[in-house]
Amino acid sequence: MYIPFISRKPLLDQAGQQQIVDAIKAAELLTSGEIRVFVESRCRFVDPLDRATEIFASLKMEQTAARNGVLVYVALRDHQLAIFGDRGIHEKVGQIFWNEQVRTILSHFNRSDYAGGIADVVGGIGEALRQHFPYDRENDKNELSDDIVFGK
């Protein structure tokens, strides 16, 4: 889902970045799913969901065993965002869930709470992943880095 937002200051300082990474790590402790956050200055596509799809593939997120990776994409200067879930999780939660997550993140962004918005959505996504893809101590491994990926 594409929604523009407005920002006049940097979205993520060091503390905000740590808040997001901590949210990713906490969410992934409960699930075999994988969550990534990608932040860049400009969206190269008219539709940020197309850009999120491209980044999802470039980060090899479709290679998770259960196809349960989720990418939260934010383009700072262009004020755009998208959330892209792989086939496994999308089939479980459906489009209504993703729309709710976008509304959640925008409610934070509208209050200039960018890190909090991303962290809150990561938590919501993590809960959905936990319900459908619970953590398996015997077989689970962290398939993708928890760090925020920064583009140009």
C-alpha cells in the first residue's frame, strides 16, 4: 500500500535506529519469520511497493525456508513507505493486515515519531509471524541480518 507522508527533520537518529533494531530482535525471538527495514532517501519508482518488491528480491528475502520474510520500506525525501510480505505470511494475514500496519506507522509518522512508528509496526508484524510461524528451538536460525539497511 502506498501512502505519502511529510517530514522536515531526519527520521532516524542513533537512538531511533537502536530502537528499531531492538524491536526486530525482540520480534524474531518469537518466530521463524524474518523482518527487515530498508531506509533510503529517494524512491526510484512511482509506486514504493514496486521499489519494496525490488529491494525484497535484492536482499534475497524470498529465500527464507517458509517464505515468511517482511520488508518495511521508507523513502525519506520522497515521503513514501511500503510494507511487503512474502507469500507465506501474506497468505496467512491478507491485505487487510498490511493496510492496518500502514495506518499504524502513519499515525506515528504524523506525530513525527518515526522510529516509534517503525518499531511499533515491527512488533505488530512480529506478533502475526509468531501466530503463524512460531519459533522452533530445534530448527530455527536467524536467516537474515536484523540491522537496518540504508540505501542511497
